[in-house]
Amino acid sequence: MKVIAILNRDGGTFRTLDMPAFAAAMREVFAESGQQLDTRIVSGPELIDALEEASGDTGHDVMLAGGGDGTVSAAAAIAFRNGKPLGVLPAGTMNMFARVLKVPLELDEAVAALARGRVGPADIGTVDDRTFVHQVSVGLHPRFVRVRNERPFQSKFGKIRASVGALVYAITDPPRFPVRITIDGETREMNLLSVSISNNRYGESPLPFAERADGGVLGVYTTRPLRPGPLMRLTLDMLFGTWRSNRDLEETLTDRVTLEFPSLPEGANFVIDGELVPMSPRAEFRIHPGGLQVLYPEMPAT
């Protein structure tokens, strides 16, 4: 197997590494497993062009993207469009899609597992003409991300501190918005605090990521407007992985859902795989079962 790795040196953990030395070590590990690895270290502004070039390179069987969730989401979109198998090397804070694929979160362990991995199918979601591998959120989550991004941070721990402050703000001043949700031909008009559409059903982990990469469904998670007290309880349930017992959060599984927003505020955003994106008055979500070929890591023997 021939693999080309695009490593975003501006992404997460990579900012603190000697990237040429790390890339050389990666090549050695892949060679020990009988695989050929080429590496390309790029900056953030160079990332998309590098991914596009790698995805169209017929001399390599797999494109491996190294970086945070933004890097992985961009790589997945390009790989899906061009039919290129994708590997994920987690170097971010949350590494949501890497968790779904069960890639080890320690870089050295991830490299070793991917070097011995296999290519197989995974699902990918679309909202209109844009892909997502983790989730799309409206309401509370975009408010949290917007406030967090307004608070400068230079490190992983700085990001965590900014996130805690943004979460407190979002809980004490929660949003409320009207939406029409159509699932399986049935339309409901609702006032909501939050709605999230996930690529496959969330698992039992405290972090909201899918339990499998090939379940073939969208998870639709809705929360009606709550006062700060019940909202804090829901937040704690999410943090401790007990949210399924919370009656304020409703889960629906489907393969297609449409959201329509009758009164869309100026500057309203989705969060798509962690990134703020301008909202549209109507958005259609679909799951594409097996639409993305991915490099699954070798699982340790039990």
C-alpha cells in the first residue's frame, strides 16, 4: 500500500513538534510494516491545495490527513468528492472522527496502528452540498463556539479554559429559535434551544461521537428551551455520559432530515465539524452509507 500523508503543521499537537523528524519517524514505521509512505508538511493556508493534489494522485492508494478536526473534515470532503481512501492522524483537541474510527489518540500509537491498517467503508453526511463526518449543530453549540473563539488562546489548555468560560455564558444566556423539522415525510414546528444532526448515532461516551462509522443513519438530537437549572443538569448529563436518561433531550434516527428556519437572524451560524458556517433558511441533511473509504487502524489483539 502506498500512502501520502498531508500534515498540517499549524494543527494542534503538531505546533509543538519537530515536524521533519516526526515525518521521518512515520516513514520508518510504515516501511517496517511493508508500506510506502510519502509525507508533505504544509501550513494552514496550503492545506486545501495539498489535499486536492494528494487526492488526485493516482500513484498513492490512500491519503492520510494529519491535524485537528478542521483538517480532517476538509480532507474527508475532498476524499469523498474524488473517491480517495482517507486515513486520519489525530493531532487536535477533540479528534472526534478519529475516535469513531478507533484510531489511537497518542500520535506514535496512531502511526503504528495505521501502518498496519486496512481500507474499508464508512458513512459520511451531507448538509446541502457540504459534507460532515461528525455533526452539524444549531442554537446552543454555535453560541458556545462563537464566544469561545472570541477569547484568545494559544495552547490546548488555553482552549480548555476558553471553552469553560464560553459554556458558562451559553448556559446562562441560552438561545431560542423556531424551526420546522421534516423527518420521514412528517413535519413538526418546534421552538428549540438546540438541534444537532450527527453522522451516525452517538455512543455512550461522555463526548458526543458516534458509536460506529457504518451505522447508516443520521442521529437527530433536539432540546426544547430550558431554564438555566435544567440546562445545567443536561450539560452535566452530557459530561458524564448519562444524557440518554434526560427527558429534555430527544433522539431520532433517520436517513434524511430537513430543517427550515422561518425567522433566521442576521449572522446566524451552523457549527459543522467544529467550524462556524453561515446558515441557510432551509437545509437538507442526508447520510451516505459507505460513501467514504477510510483507513481503519489495526485493532490490538485481545
